[in-house]
Amino acid sequence: MTAMLADGHILLEDFPGLAKTMIANSFATALGLDFKRIQFTPDLLPGDITGGYIYDRTTNQFELRKGLIFANIVLADEINRASPKTQSALLEAMQERQVTIEGETMKLPEPFIVIATQNPIESEGTFPLPEAQLDRFLMKLSVGYPTPKEEQEILNRRKQREHDQIELNVITDSVQIQQMRQAIEEVFIGPDLERYIVDLVGKTRQHARVTAGASPRAGLALLKLALGRAVIEKRDYVLPDDIKLFIDSVLIHRLILVPDLWMKAGAASDVIEGIGNSVPVPLLKEN
């Protein structure tokens, strides 16, 4: 929800079968938003995403068929299986919030968010996203396997429902979401916390185990997420914890580590944790 308020896109990297599609669909249903799923494959074309003009023989005219990108929440499943050209079509829409079809520019619905997934263990037949494109994602998350207790709870809930579908109630709509986004602009963040964000991002560019650090876009992501969390917590000011909560998810896909650490599991998180511990957290001043 914080990413929705921050107007950013999410990259989910996790194993198959962990309900990534259900999460995205349930999220859209609860928010009263339109949801579309795009299964990325090597033969997927940019036009399959954006749409195009189709000749109608009955009217002897070309009619616009909008692609799956025209939705509030778009699940780009296994994005790294599509060709770089097709990936670029999606990422351009993510950045510009619009698509161009036959020279005609069309705005995408508001709000608009892409949840892209990729499998961390499969590399054959994939096209990894370049660092410049990864940087366009506000944050990178991992669902992770449930604990044995949680997995048993999943089984119990399925047994009680007696069917696979989950019934959800709509709790808001696009108008309320837009109002909450506007409320972000009224949240106060002190210069000491702004400096804290700058120092965190700056440390990634000085770390001995990092070849290329985070761009200024990472600082903007931390700022927007912190503001969004303050709104969700019904505060008109940002706390240090609002920033600390998102350090790992904002930075983890934006760092290029030294080659020795490329195959080491958890190396990026270890580096980020060290950076977070090395930057002093600003103290709140009492009024």
C-alpha cells in the first residue's frame, strides 16, 4: 500500500507457487481497482502489451484494441523471460505513465502500478533486466516461504472455505487513493532526515564491496516511501523508522557488488545492513 501511495512500481523476486499472482489480484480487489496479468514469454511482442489498431472487415475501419497495460494494477509475470525490446515497452509505460500507439499518445489509468515478478533460480531462456531498468522500480521485495505454522494455517483456511477462491471486500477506491496521495505532499520531513537519506545513498557509492552505488532515484524512493508510511500511520511528519523500514527494499536491486560477491547469497543485504548501521540516525528534538 505504501508503494501505491508513493506512486512507484514493485519488483517481486521469488520462487513459483508463493501466491504472487493472488497477492496482486487481492490487492487490486480490496482497493476497488482494475487488475490485469501479463505472462511474459520470449515471443511476447511490445504490441501485445500496449495494444494496436486492428482492421475490422465489417466496418472497413481500423479499430483500437487496448493492450493489457491499460489497468490500474498490472502484474508482469516473469518479466525476465521477454526480450529486451518487449521489456523496454513495459518500462517506458512505467516511467511515462503513457503509451504511444501508431503515433498517438494515450494516458494510462490513474492510479497505475506495475508489480513485476522474476524467478531467482532460473536463468536459461531469460533476459536479465539491466541495472538502468531495475532502477525504475521503487522497491524490490521477496515473499519467502511460509513457516510450518503459517503453512498449516493456509491448509486450515482452505478447508474452512471449501473452495479455492477468496472473497474480499472493497475497502477504498481510486478517488480515495488519489486523495491519500495528495496528503503525502502535506507531510513534514525535517532537513536532518533529508540529510540522513542522502548519507545512506551516498555510502553505497563509497563502499569497498560495491562497484556501482545507488543513483539519486534511490533517495527519492526512500523519501516517497517514508512520506507514504507517515500518511498510513496517520501522522503529518516523518520519523527515522519510516526511512529505516525501507532501506533494504529500496537499495538491494540498485547496487552492483564486486565480482567476488555475485554468487554469494545474502551478500547485498549484508552490505546494506552494514551501511545502515554506519550512518548515524538523527535524534528527534522535543518541542
